[in-house]
Amino acid sequence: MAENAVGLFARPELALSAAEELVDAGFTATELMSPVPVEGVEEVLGRNKSAIKRFTFFGCIFGACFGFSLAAGTAVLYLHPTGGRPIITVPPFLIITYEMGILFGILATVIGFFISARLPAMSDRVYVPEASVDKFVVTVPCSNREEFDRAEGILRNADAEEIRAIGEVL
Amino acid sequence: MSLVEQWRKSWEKYSKPGYYDEFDYAWTMSIDLDKCTGCEACVTACQAENNLPIVGEEDFSRGREIKWIRIERYWVGEYPNIKLGFIPMLCQHCDAAPCETVCPVSATYHNQDGLNTQIYNRCIGTRACAVYCPYEVRYFNFTTYHWDAPLEQQLNPDVTVREKGVMEKCTFCIQRIRQAKDRAKDDGRRRVRDGEVQPACVQTCPSQALVFGDRKDPDSQVSQMIAMEKSRAYRVLEALNTSPSVVYLKKVDDDAS
Amino acid sequence: MQAKVNPVGEPLQYADVNRDVIRSLTQTGRRYYIALATAFGLTIVCFFFPWFYQLYYGLGAAGMNHPGVWGTYLANFIFWIGLSHSGTLLSCVLHLTNSTWRKAMYRSAEAMTLFSLMVAATFVMVHVGRPWFIHWALPYSNQMELWPNFRSPLLFDVMAIATYLTGSSIFIYMGSIPDFAAARDRTAGWRHHMYVLLSMGWRGTDKEWHRLGWAYTFLAVLIIPLAVSVHSIVSWDFAMSLVPALHQTIFAPYFVVGAIYSGTAGIVTVMFVLRKSMNFEQYITEVHFDNLGKLLLALSLMWTYINIVELFTGWYSGTSAEHEALKFKLFGYYALLYWEMILFCAVAPLLLISTRFRTSLVPMLILSIAINIGMYTERFLIVATSLSRQYLPDAWGLYVPSLVEISILVGSLAMFVTLFLLFVKIFPSVSMYEVKETMGAPGREFPEKGTELWPKTQ
């Protein structure tokens, strides 16, 4: 992978302003790693709205259809008159529909999360263990030395506590 | 006929309420409480015919008796004006049976003869049907009961024996009904004649208080009984809308004004 | 409220949170092993051995009879599902209302939900007469071409609980991914490998946080109606019967309120034990008990109201069957249990009106255990008193639980404790990132003006 300029910050606002500067300077693949979600990062780094809600919605619809067809289909497949009720009894089958709708909505949300967050990580990605403890980390992938120096300069100006280089040394 | 055609036909037949009226037979029993003496011969006959387990003294005293038909006793009044009323209570084979809808594995259903059937092999023993039955006529095998020798020699080979964990109840002696229908079929697709099939309790009752037959046949004895004694005829717990198939004829009370 | 300090006296920092919580994962003392061995041993001896005997002999090993065909097994099932309701449901509701005091305790509460559900699922197998055929209740295509009866309330149960189990496990897992990543960084050996797998390569980038936040919110939105529906469906096992004391529409709200009630009391108990045993005094404070106490009070009042409604409508109906059922419930064979339930669940929680009571921890623990005893009695009474008095007086009976049933109840509690003890060593039992969210950013004065660490008691 290309060399990554990594800046560790002690406070989220500093990291956020550093990231903003980096994006303005043309480093669009900047990432901000943090132990807690940082307010205002979506506007700075331009993350698009998640596609998860579409997964949830279609999951629920699919689940509801599946639930009702499971209940009604099996009732018609093997006729089993009980209690004088019609073969396709709507109130009980609606409950099955509801439960299956929620089940598939939940499963679809999880799948949607993994797909849109691109997890699980199959290959090594740039990571700093302090990011899960108390440091706010800005990472910038750079393809050549000149970019790396520029990025490093921006990070230094933004009061980074520590600057590291991760990846191949250029 | 393709699968879809079959489905459509079945769906049309069963989707409207009252589809039971199109069934082949509608087995009904009428119990004349005026003639019933409470002798419990029906209880014994049922036990003999249907391989009812003998639960033993200890389990009986714990309340685990299995009696597909039982004589309920009700004391009315104070001494010295006590009256004892009794009523044989058996599975009412309700048309709107609450027990059928609740079985999660479909072990009980309403068959083409209008009987509420219990499929022992499918039963997993949730006992919800026993809770849902307002007449409390469903019994559970709390363990695999055994018959001491030589009682096992008198078991009826036409009826299965039930293992532990299975619900059972009165079947209107479905084995006899099945045999009668088979005989009728062998004789050339005629209907079962009235009086040709009698459950064990009906057959044994010494005062002929129990009458069994097909209420779809207006000439059957049971239909005529119900029609003639309309003023006395009632069904137990009718307000619960279970549509039972057992009709009771009220006892004629000489003292009542 | 004193400011939080770490052992060296400085204000609590992010690093301290990581250290404390991960230490609870890696450091196991002898006390833990003794507790785990005891719980596991009790499970084997009190749950599995009597159950195996029952499998051999039949359900006659329990005290059930005719008409009391349902007994403590079903009451236990309802109790454990009820206990499961608070964790995830409360966590979801409080997440959507952006409450801060939920942050430290919701992980353990959700774990409580998950394990209660698992214990409840085992009771299904203990309860049925032929558990080796229990798979017939699941919809799968088979040679017999038979499907389960979807019109049955018991089958709604199967679907609902399967969904709730799936949903709860997914919910607790998703919320723990960032914590697994933190644990991955600080552990070694087999633990490290386990957390590498569990954390799925989580790095904490802005995109991952954004996606997790949305997924978590959607899950919370889906799980709230699910949880309400699950216990309503469980109540309909009873309410759809024709038994006079059970056939009431109040059952769905009754059970849901009762479930949240007993579940919240369970959370109080678990919080107390966790706080003591894992040294989480900094994270689980009086404020949590205060807020849980307020919630318990509200639920207790609702529960009392519903009981009054049930009694009133039963009496007002005028039917002899209902009157007899009510009379039996209040003054019959089980009357002592009924009034004990009223005392523990309706009268004693009125103590929660006092703030001093709510913030004193040991009284809260005692009250929460008393509430759960009362709620268990309620479940038992629902089963036992209703089946004893149905429409036909000749079929009235009495049900007394047998030793096997009592032992299995104790064993189920031990099973729950075993599962929970295993949980605290695998999942970080306090959510690190959520606690950090409430702490205010590092490097500032602590606690900074305008942001309180924990909401003050009113």
C-alpha cells in the first residue's frame, strides 16, 4: 500500500480541522479514526448518506411477504381444517407476517451495515491502536514523497501530537 | 388436473365458512339425562374398547385419571332435600373446537366426518389443547402406563396404545366408524346405515340413554330424538360458541313447578 | 456529585476506561472460578439431572395433573421471557431518546436479555411431553409434507421468540464491535485471536462510525415493536383460551408491563452484583439506581392498575365462572401467594417514592429481588389458579409443584448465572465507547462546564 501519513491528535476539534485542511488541499481519501464518534465529521469528509435504510426497508418488505406466504402457502398445501376457521385465517397469519418482516428487516440491516462499512476487513488496512483508546487519528494515503511531505506539513501545523508514517517507505 | 388447479379447487371449497356442512357425515350423540342412571357402564366400556391406561391408585389420587367419558356429579340443595345430578361428559367434537386451532404441530383437526380427531403420532405434548378445551375432556399420558398381566390380553387390537407425553380423548370410537365405512364401501359405495356403527359407550348403556348417529340424515334416530325432544335439548356451555356435536336432553324434574 | 477519579487521583480519562474494562476481561481471580464452578455444578445437578429423569419417566415426574396440565414449567418460561424484556427494550428506547444514563449499563442489560431468552428456550423443551419431536414446531419441508399450524398462538410464540433471540444477539453484537476492537488491541494469545475475529477489522473510521450509528438506530427502531409484540404473543397463549380467568384482552398489556417491570428489577440486581464484583463503582453509580428506581415505580403503578382492572372486570362481568375464579384467586388455596405477590409488587415498591431509598444500593437490591419473587409468583398464579377453576365444577382440581419442578427452577437460575459469568469474560460488560461519549473530550477540564458526566439527581 502507499505510505500513509498518520497524525495523532489529543482532541477531536483539532483532528477535525486538520482533516478539513487536508481535504481542501486535495487529499480526498482522508480518514478520521476515533474511539468515539466525532460530531461534524460527515460534513467535513463528505460521507454520503448511508444505504442501510434501503436494506432495512426491502428486508422488511421481503420478510413480510415471506411470512405471509409461508403461513398461507403451507396452510393451502396441506389442508388441515381446524376449529371451523377458514383455511387462510388472516389475523393469525398477520402476526406471522409481522414477525418475519421484523426478522428479515433486522437481518437485512446487519448485512447492509457490513456491506456499506466494508467489514470484515479481509486485508490489512492502516490502523493505529491508540485510535481505540483516547487519540483522534487522521490518516492520509500518499502516493509519493512530495505528497507525503505536504500532508505532514499540514498535520504539523494543526498541532498533531505525533506524526507517523505507516506503510512502505517512499 | 394440475397442482394449481387442485389448489384453486381446495381453496374455493374451504375458504367460505360453513364448509363443514359439505362433509360426508356429521356424527352426533344425544344423551338423555332422564334415562341416565349414572351407572358408569359407559366409562368401563370405553376403557375396555379404547385401551385406556390404568393409571393406578397413586396417580389417580393425584388427579391424573384418564376417563374419556366421565360422569360428573353435582349436588343440589341441602340435607334433607339433596338432589344429585349427573351428566356424562365426553369430547363434544365441537365444530368450532378451540382445541384444534391451538395445536402447534397440527396434531388435532376436524376430519371429513365432523369428528375432532387426535393424531397420537404427531402430538408433542404441549397440552395447550387441554387448557383450551372448556369441557376439560382431554387427558394427558403423564407416563407410559402398563397393564398388569393378564390385563394386557384384553387390549383391543384395533386401537393403538399411547406412550407418555401424548394427549388423548374420546374419538367416538373412530375405529368402529372406520370399519363401518369400509364395510359400506365394500358393499358398493352406500352410506353407513343408521345404527350400523355405535361407539362402545352407546352400545353398553343399559338404559339406552346414549344415541349415536348422523345428523345429516334426517331419518336417523339421533336426528329424530333431537327433533322430538326439542324442548329438552340443549348443549353444554353453548354460550362459548363451540358448536358441540353432543346434545343433552334435560332431565324431567317431577318436583319442579 | 463527586468527580470521577482514577486510582491515582486524577480525573477519569479515556485510557482509564479502557484499562478498567479490559482488565475485567483478562483478570480472573479465584472468586470468579469458584462462582463459575458452583453455578455450573448447580446447573448440572439441579436442572439437567431432574430433567433427564423426567425424560425417562414422563411428565408425571412433575406435579401436574388433570386439569392442572400446565404448571411451573410454563410459569418459568413466561418468567424468563419477561426478564428478558427489559434489557434490549429499555436499551433501545433509551437509545432513541438520547438518554445518557443508559450508557454504562446497557451492555449487561442486553446480555441479561439474551441469556434469559436462552434459558426460556430450554424450558420449552422441559415443558412438552415429547421434546424429542420439538423440531416439528419449526417450518421445514419434510417427507410427511406436514407444516406446523400457523393458526396456533404457540406457533406465533415460536416465530416471535426466534426473531427476538436473533434480534437481541445481533443487537448486542453490533453494539460491542468497537469494544471488541479495543479489546483486540490490548490482549494477547487466544483472547487476541478471538477478538480479532469478533471485531471484524473495525478501525473506528468516520465512515464505520457513521454506518454503525445508523444500523444501530434502525435496529433499535425495529426491536422496540418486536419486544412489545413478543410478550403480547406469549400472553395470547393464555388469552386465546376459553378459561374464565385467562380469556381477557388485558393480558397483552398485562404481560408486557409485567415483563418490563420484572426485567427492570432484574437489571437492578445485575447492576449491583456487577458493580461489586468487577469494581465498576466509577461507571455504575447511584444515578443509575435512581433512574432505574423511578422507572420501577412507574411500572409498579401501572402493574397495580392493571391488576385492579383485571379484578374489577372479572367482578363486573357477573358471570359465575369469573366470580368463582376471582374468589379462588383471592381467598382460595393459593391466597397466601396472591397476597404475597401484592405485597412485593404493588405495596413495597411504593418505597421508591423516596429519593433516599432509590439511591441507597442495598435496599434497592433487596427490593428488586422481592419484586422478582413477586412477579414469579404472579406467573405461577396465572397458571395454577386459572386452570384450577374452569367452567365445569366437577373438573376443578389443585396443582402442587413437585420437587423435580422446584429443582429445575433453581437449576435454571444457576444456568442463567453460568451464562452471565461466561459473558463477562468475553464481552466487555461496560460499553467503553459510550462511557467515553459521556465523559467529554480528553484534554479538557473535567468535568467541563455545561456537560455533566452523569445527570444529577433532581
